[in-house]
Amino acid sequence: MTSGRKMNAMLNIASPGQDQCPLRRCIVTGDTRPPDGMVRFVVGPGGLLCPDLGRELPGRGIWVGCRRNLVDRAVKKNLFPRAAKGPVMVPDDMADLVESVMVRRCLDLLGLGKRAGQLTLGFEKVQAILRKDFTAIAITAADGAETGRRKLLSGDLDRVNASDYPSRNVVDLFTVAELSLALGRENVVHAALRKGGLADCFLNESRQVSRFRDEPVRLA
């Protein structure tokens, strides 16, 4: 097994080509989409429905479009048992569970980046990285001060609209508390993740969170 495949297996991240079928059908809308735009569920031991975001658990997959409202609708309309062709235990808060797993996957990747020396923390250090490395991902807390975020991205108090960085990859999906807990430091508001395979995985997982929440996608 190559080092890349080992990392993917450890992180429970689907590898390219892992799904042989190019399209999956959403049980709510009937639309067919590539797996990357869907959430896979499987019926686990005891008949409990489980989200399988890594798309590697055994069993027949049940697919729902990657939107919170679609998962909620599937639960309310009892579509999962129908798709499974049998009784299934479905938590009422399945959408919350899916989102929490998505967020955890993203934060776990940041933790790996920190341990690997690919993640920089602290406003001044992060700003220095962003000024010299346009490929680095800027991470700012969702509940951080807007002025600080704009200053970080513009590099100048007078250019608060960050217009000089129209294509910068910026992830602002996670709170200060979530970032701090994941990275083992207090009051983490800003971070920079250097380009690489881990950063690519983090961007892909972050896009899933943004898509699921149906928020405006601010990722390049």
C-alpha cells in the first residue's frame, strides 16, 4: 500500500476511483450525481443507519444529496427504510450527526497538519505565510472579528476588502472553540495550511461541510 493510500485509509477518506459507479441516485430528489456531491449511508449491525463519509463501509449504500434539508426530508418522510427495503433505526437528529462527523473530519486533518509542521497558528505568523505563499489556505474562525479577518487577508488595514486576493482559498466554517479544541491551544482564530496532499483533502472535506450547510461557498 502506498503512503498516500495509507493516509487515506487512516483518515477514512475516499480514494479516487474507489467508487466504480460514476453516479449515485439521491433517494429524496431522484437526481443522479457523482459521489462527491452525495452523502452515503449504510445500515450497520442491529439495523442502525450510519453515515459513511469515507465511502468504505461494507453494505449497500443509500445515497442522499449533500444538503442538510435533504437529509432532514429523508428522515421525516421515512425514506431510509424504503431504500433499505427493511426496518432501519434512523436517529431523528441524523442531519446533526452527519454535520458533526463532517466537521470532525476537517478538524482531524488540521490536527494532522499541526503535528506534521504544515499548519501555522497566530495572527502575525499566519499573515507572514499568506503574504509570501499564495497557495496556502487561510483558516479563520467563523465567530472571529470581521475586521481581523479582513486585515489578515488584505495585509493592510486600509484594504479591508481583500480585493488583492480574489482567489485565495479561505475556510471560515469552524468556531474558535472548535479550532482551539482540535489544535490543543486556547483562542485559535487564524491559521494557515501549506499546500500539499493533506491541504487538498482538507479543502475537499471543507467544501462538503459548506455544501451540506447550504451556505455560500467561499472556497476557491
